[in-house]
Amino acid sequence: MDETQKLLSRKPILAALQGKVPKSIPIWLMRQAGRYLPEYREIRKQRRSFLDLCYSPELAAEITLQPIRRFGFDAAILFSDILVLPDALGQKVWFEEGVGPRLIPVSPRDPLNPAALDNLYDNENYKLKTVYDAIRIIREGLPAGCTLIGFAGGPWTVATYMIEGGTSRSFEKIRHWAVTDPTSFEKFMAVLVEATSLHLIGQIEAGVEAVQIFDSHSGILDEEGFEKWIVEPTKKVVAQVRNHFSQIPIIGFPRGAGTKLLSYINQLEVQGVGLDQYVSCKWAAENIQRVVPVQGNLDPIYLLSDIETLYRKTLDTLSHFGGNPYIFNLGHGVIKETDPKTVEFLVKAVRDFEVN
Ligand code: CP3
């Protein structure tokens, strides 16, 4: 066994992303760190704002490792947020208790200046440095078999927050801009493509071992929009990252893409694709997993159901994907009302599952 193979056998997530089928199915959960954990809520009290927490390397590292200690997941996901990027670019971003993210919106009349890119790494104490410092601390405390995953939002998804000024129901502002003035929208997206690539490269340099691109709002685009604003920009991000790190595993997560997942995996060189709970397991096993390792897709709501239902749904998911390259995950993040004991049960159910 050469060094790389040894490393892979010790890290089941990396093995799965290489197309292998580890003995026991690897598992991590989106939003595995966060408000459902009492130890997170305890640390959360130490900082007035959520962004402050994201920019405190020691605390962000500690929060990243909390669910690893408690549940022994196969991957740690960096504790941060997709909205540190607009913040680091100079847009005003804040999180309101009970509301979610708020931003002073950019618009076609007041677009993002490409010079904003200079803000990312403008002096010795640039904001994103704290994120990269957190990564270095995490790597020191990471258990041997555990993979550290970095992330960014897909350019389209980050753009929705930047233009809508927060979470949106109808996404009318961004869709209006994209269809009425595609030329200026394209320029705006180009800045985000650049910023996203730089931030992923910064994370990899600091020590993350795989990255995930969260395109949480790819589901609001029609086929043409999906090609233009999800596939094309993500292709550019992947190419830039690969230019610097040819081997780094990339997981794409175009949430809500449905059958457009086919176009996504055929055009993007990703090592894994995240599936949301709306995709049929049978369809995805036949059409997606045949081409690329998959990750997902239990509906997080079952962590709030009775234990028999959770168990049945978990086994159903595992039996569709288990025999082929696969990482168990939810279809979206852990809901904050989830009981940590239920997560413990889920991890055990996945660990005990025998692939035949
Ligand atoms: O454990 C992990 O998954 C790592 C950390 C992580 C967070 N956000 C922490 C967080 C990750 C990977 C994200 C990604 C993220 N952030 C996405 C993509 C995934 C998805 O959920 O679709 C999006 C869209 C965001 C933007 C965002 N951040 C929203 C809409 C919200 C408010 C809604 C909510 O769930 O509270 C956040 C806040 C946020 N990000 C929290 C955490 C732990 C809650 C902050 C708090 O403590 O109050």
C-alpha cells in the first residue's frame, strides 16, 4: 500500500469520494454543529453576534469539533457561513435573532464594484484570515479518520442573499435582474466567481481536505437559468480551484435541482454530489450514483419523528445507496429542535448497517 492509499483507508469520506466503498458507510450531517447542541449554545453566549463567532478562530475551531467528540462523525465541517464572503467583500451583513441573515442589498443601480475583491485580503488582519486560522487549529485537534470539509456558497446562492437583502420567498429581485439585464448581472456574478474561488483556495491552503459548494437556491431557476447561473459559474470555480489543487475532492450540492442534476454532473468535474430529500433515491441511485459518488438525503424532519419512523427511513435510504460509493447525510441541515440523542441513534443505525 502506498502512502496515498494508506491515507485513504484511514479516511472513509475521502475513500468514498474516490469512488471506493468503505466497509462501514461514512456519515456526517449538514449543520452538525449548531443550535441543537447545548455545548454550542453555551459558546454562542460568549459572542454578541454570529459573525463574531465565525471570525473567532479558537471558538470556531471548538464548535467545529464539538459534534465530532459527541458523535464520532467521519467528517468535520468548518464552522463558518456562506455569508462571510459578502461581508469580507465589504457588503454590510448581520444576523437578526429570529429573522436570519440581513444585508444592505446590491442592485443593478448600485452593483458590486470589482474593486471589492481587493477587500478580501487587503491587510494583515483581513477577515477571512480568522477563518483560515480556525482551519489550522481544527487540523491539530482532528481525529485520525476524520476529514475536514471546507465550503462556500455557490455564486448564485450567495447572490440571492446579496440582492434580496436576506432570505427570500419569491426571489423576484435577483430573477428580475438576471433576465432584464443579463450583461450587468454576468459582471456581478464574475466578481462572485472570483471571490468564491479565492476563498476555497484559501481554505485548502490552510488545511481543509475536501470542499463542498452549497447551491441552496439552485431550485428556483428554469433549465436555461440553471445552465447560465449554476452550471457555468460553478464550472469556473471548479476550474480555478483545480488550477491550484488538482486533486482536491469537490462536492457539489445544487439543492432543488431535481432532474437538472443530470446536466450538473455531466458538465462539472465534481467528486461527489449532494442530494436533497426531494430527489427519489431509486432515481438517483440509477441515474446519478452510476456516474459520481452521492451524499444524502434523509429528510431532516425524521430526526423529529418517532424513532421507528426514523429507523425505517434511514434503512430505506441506506439500502438504495449503500452498495456503491456513498456518504450518508441529510437532505438539508439538522433542524434546531433536534434532540442530540436522536442523532446518536442515527449514527449508530448507519454504522450498524451491513453493506451486502
Ligand atoms: O455545521 C455546519 O454545517 C457548518 C456551518 C454552517 C453554517 N451555515 C452555520 C450557521 C454552514 C455549512 C452554513 C451554510 C449556509 N449558511 C447555507 C447553505 C446551506 C443551507 O442551509 O442551505 C446558507 C443558505 C447559509 C445562510 C444562513 N446562515 C442562513 C439562512 C442562516 C439563518 C437560518 C438559520 O438556520 O439560522 C444562517 C445562520 C447560521 N449559519 C447558523 C449556523 C449555526 C445559526 C446561527 C445562530 O447561532 O443563531
